[in-house]
Amino acid sequence: MDYFDKIKEALADKLNGKELTMDSSFKDLGIDSLDLVDLVFALEEEIGTTFEDDELLSIKTVKDLCDLIDRKTKK
């Protein structure tokens, strides 16, 4: 399942006109760690899994998050 659109929708009010792509860095978009944690918690609920702390620390780009979701949902 592709979660890009869900991520884009969840972050829409924080993007301030910036374009979201798979290669977008959360830092470059101005998404701070609290915003990212809120996003991840919402996604965890939706997909019914939890992410480990070390997995969360590895998330730098939208692609990183989408890849992590794909790995977690295929287990």
C-alpha cells in the first residue's frame, strides 16, 4: 500500500507551500521531530503496528518513512 498521499495529507498544513516528494527531507520541509512523531503515531494506529526507536531515528525523508511502512506491513 502506498502511504505517500496519506503523509502528504497529514502534513499539508505544515508544508507552507513547499512541494512534498518522495525525496523530500523532513528537516528541509520544516517538519520537526514532534510533528514527525505525531505523524508516525497516526500511521501506527492506521496500519496496526509499532515502530522501534532505532527505526524512527533512521527516518530522514518521505521515502524512508514509506519504505519503513512497507517493511512493517509485509511482516
